Amino acid sequence: MSLRPFGLLRGFALIPLAALLSGCNLVVMQPAGDIALRQRDLILVSTGLMLLIIIPVIALTFLFAWRYRQSNTDAPYDPDWHHSTQLEVVIWAAPLVIIIALGAITWISTHTLDPFRPLSRIDSSRPLPEGVKPLTVEVVALDWKWLFFYPEQGIATVNELAAPVDRPISFKITSSSIMNSFYIPALAGQIYAMPGMETQLHAVINKAGTYEGFSANYSGSGFSRMNFRFLGVSNTEFDAWVAKAKSEGKALSRQDYLALEKPSEREPVRYFSAVDNGLYTSILNMCAVPGKMCMNEMMHIDAMGGAGKDSHENRERLEYDNRHAVAGDEAQAATAPASGRPARSEVKPEGVTSGGPEPSRGHESHGDHATPGMKHDGPAPVQLNQ
């Protein structure tokens, strides 16, 4: 019986698989920014160096299995063989050389591609011209959306980011509540966003287009829809985009920010024509909420030797992460046993408020750093956050 029909059937079976793979967007391997391009090259070089060992080992495994198979009586048989200097040199020297090469490449690229390091070039053929000022963008990871401040332009946006092609971008990145990760695969590698801390990223987009940005670190029930658009545009188009934000948006006050900060999913694109002075700094220092102590203020007090016996008065002003749960604005996500609250499925409908059951004073969904039972008589006057 001929096996030709079965071969044809196997060929036809691969057609749907090829169709599915044709829809894959390998943006990491086809980036549009110089930093992402250099990171891609690092992946390719590292993979190629490792394949110098992997491919020969796999090939020799099949060769040995074929050559020394039981039916091959012509293969030499030496049960007393135990050492070969030449073979030992090859086995140890080749991996050692590859490890040294990988170590050198890693050391160089770690310093060259340091996200805190300002750019020195636009792309491989164009150095950075003198006097070029980077576009500053302040990034805030919210639950579950992205807020972008443009301090030089005086605007802010939600879930949409734009930058001129071939202009360096200086990102300043933080989070409002929990750890997250800022990632635009076409532009550069992912950078963590952490509350009370600021990370940086320097990058440049070299091709015009619309690219996907998202959160690369699990941060709750809305994580999978925490996406945004990144627009690579010309200088003229960027100016028009800024003008659009100023004409269509409204001012972002501190109270508006506190409403925006509440957990929500599938947030649409929004524009803000103006921003309250110092709002990003307040978010970074975790004192956007009135009455909370700023982190830089706390560090200054510590640097000056502390507040002495009055320091305990500030405990209430240092409770940050549980404010959404206490205010009834917690998202309708799953509960954990450590939270001290019943599961959503166990709560009767008539007993559920819009924000869920009252949380305990133990560990909250985002963590509660307060000490239960501590009496608060008010903050120390010298440390009041205005």
C-alpha cells in the first residue's frame, strides 16, 4: 500500500497551522525603536552563541546513536576506554569560550542599555545631535489604567501616549498603589513602576505608527485590560495631538485625579488640557490624598534625626494602601483568606454594598502597614502636609 496519500494529508493538515502562525506579530523581533532594536540584536547574538554548543551536541547525539547501534558490527568496541585529552579539551574549552563571550556581551550591554542612561544616538547611523532636548513624559500606573503627564506641554492623557519620531524620550515612571510594569515592546524593554519610587527609561521611536503598550506585571483583576496606545508621529502631528488634548480635554485637578485613581477597568482614552501644579510629585511622594505625609518630607525628618516622641502622631498619615477598601471603592475582584473578609460568593446580595464588605484592619488587598489599636490624636504640627 502506498503511503503517498498519507503524506499529502499531513501536508494539508499543516495549512491551518501556517495560517494561524501568519497572524503572529513578532514585534520584539521587528521593533521600531533603537533601544528595542539593540535589545533584539542582543537576543540574537546570545542565542547564536548558545546554539554553537546546542546544535553540535544534538547532532553528535544522533550520530553516536546511529554509529554505535547494535546492528552496526563494524563500529569499534572498547569497554576499557576511560579518557581522551583531546576530547576533554574540546568539551571544556568550547563552553568556556562561549561563557566568556556571553559575559563580555552582557557586561557591555548592561551599561550601554541602562534605562537610566541618556541616549547617545538616534539609531545606528545617526548620533544624537547636540542641543536636542528629550521629550519628558511622567508615567503613573493606576488600577487598571495608565496616566501620562507631559510637563512641558502642560497636558495629561489616560491610556494614550504620543511622541515625535527620532526625538529622544525621557520617561519618569511611578505607581499610585501597587507594583506594575511599563512595557512598549516596539520601543524598549519593560521597566517596573513602584509606589513611592521613580524609575526611568530613555528611548526613541524611529518609525511612525501606532504601537501597543501594556502592563507586564500582574497587578489584579484588571491587569489583562491594562493596555494603552503609543503613537509615533511627526513633529507636526505631535503638535496637532497636543492641541487636540488642550481643546478636547478638561483640567486635571487633584480631586479629579483622586476620582480617576479609583480602581476601574476598560478605561477609555481621556485628555486633560491642564494639570494641577505639583500633582505628579505628590503622586510620587504618596501624598496626593489630603492629610497624608509626603515621602520626601518623611525622609527629610529622618535625615534631621527624626521627630522624637511626636513621631507616633504621624502613623495615621502614613496609611496609604488601604484607602480604597476603607472608602468602599475597592474593585470587585477576588478576596484572599489573609484579608479577613468572606469570599464574594459567600456574601448575600442584600448585604453587599457598591464597594464590598467592610475590610478588617489586618492585611488589605494591597497591604495595610498601619498598627491596629494605635490611638491617633492628630499629626504633629511641624510635619503637617499642606
